[in-house]
Amino acid sequence: MIESMNDEIFEKLEISKAEVATMTKRDMLCPNCNFRISTVFADARGHMQVKCKKCKNEYILNFAYFRTFGHSRDQDFTVYLTKI
């Protein structure tokens, strides 16, 4: 049985959606097969563990190593990960 989400969670989701409406986003691609693993927004910080759904490789990503500088806000960026 699926429970409906309460109003507080729905409100937080709507606020989050509004916050990223004008942010730049970057696609993270698997270095092994170039499959899109995830999409991150410009304010992403810290580390993230991801797994490619296509080739099943796992990676740990530090967002500080994959920042981009000097680009227009309207461009999307591609981030390549290294396998651990």
C-alpha cells in the first residue's frame, strides 16, 4: 500500500524545485560507458557514491574535483568520474 505524502513534505519538494529553477546543472557520465549516472546542480557540495545502471561499476565522487569555472549559466556541463 502506498501512502500519500503529507503537506509538509510536499511543501519542501515545491520549495526545492523553485530553488533550482535558475541553477546550472551538470550531467555525471560513467567513464566506462558514458551512460548518464546522475544530474547535479551548481550548489552541490561534498561526496556522493554512485553506481552506473548500465555497466554496474561503482564510483565515489568529490564534487570539489569536478567544478567548472568561467562558463555561462545557460550551459550544461558534463562530469566524468574515475573508478575506485
